[in-house]
Amino acid sequence: MKRFGLLLAFLALLAACAPRTLAPEARFLGGEIRGLELSPPALLLGLRVAFQNPNPVPIPLSAFGARLRVGEVVLPLDLTLPPGEKEEVLLLRLTPKEALATARALLSPEGAEVALEGQTLGQPLTFFRTRLSLPLEPLRVRRSGVNLFLENPNPIPLRAEGSLVLLGQRLSVRVDLPARGEARVQVVGFRPGLERGSGRLELRLEVPGFFAQEVVLPL
């Protein structure tokens, strides 16, 4: 019995001397829209995070209950970090059914809150908390004779409908813009001679299934 007590004391001493696992650190490096799936609609988001594991052995983030929160969307992180620093791109798929408010916030100037959270020793742990805004870049207009072209610098396709206001005329226009591409504006009722005037495009831009905004583009 005495020997058993000594063994327990020895094991307790070893446990006390064992190095304690330290919580990892994380820095938010930025995010970007990586594309748009059209059927069914889904906005694809990539977030770059730099992790720092101060321990001499790999550690799983699940041991700290790590979860990435973007607006109303929560993504548990099942990553194992090697010792030292490692950069990861965390991918999210935002759908109108589950994350419409988050997608709209990301596409607005106000942005959405991004946080990496967890817990250690039963206490809440915040690795970082910030905001991310990815508003649409302005379209560019190009004229070539009687044709009008719109260039979309954004990584997602856009749908544009509205009016061409030119020399007192208001003509209906429509164009589907590819991601990071250009398309010719379809003008209903266009007549020769109007191409020499100055005017503007009044458009409603739409990210199908997610977002719409009104824009005016001078010619």
C-alpha cells in the first residue's frame, strides 16, 4: 500500500513537471471573394489567417474549440497546426438560405464582423475580431462606334439592367457581365446618330440571389 502511494506521488510529480500546452495565436490577413456559383446561388469566400503554434509538438485547433465566425455563419476549425507559423486559407460557402444577411453585409461598405473564437481551461478565448468589407468595384464603360461595352473588374458575374439616357432619349439596356470580363450592352430601340452624343447609363446591378444596387455611369 505504501508503495502504491509512492507511485501515485511520483506520477503526480511527473504531471506537474510536464510542459503545459500553450494556446496558439492567430492573425487575420484579409479576405476575398473567390467566385459565385449560380445554381443554386452561393458566394465563395476565402479568408487568410496566420497561425502561430508556440508548442514543440503539433496541436489540433479542435482541442481549443476553435471556430471561425463571419456574421451569422460559424465554421468549426478541424486543423492541426505544426510547431511555428503556418498560413491557412479558410473557405466559406455562403448561400441565400443560410447566410443572406452576411453576404449582403460583406458586399456593403460597412462589412461583416469576422472573429476566431475558442476556449482554454474553460474560459472564452478570442484569437482575433475584426470587420471585413468587400464592396463591388465600379464598372468601366467603353464606346466603340455604335457599340457600348461594360467591363466588370469584380471576381463575380453581375447582371445589369436599366436605361441609356442619350440626346433626350431613354432606351432600355441589359447586359450579363462575366467575372473579370467585358460584354456588349444590348440597347433596345437604338438609332444611328445617337452614338455621337454624350449621356449616361442608369443601371441596377445585381449579384444574382444576393445583392442589388443602383449606379449611374457617364459616357
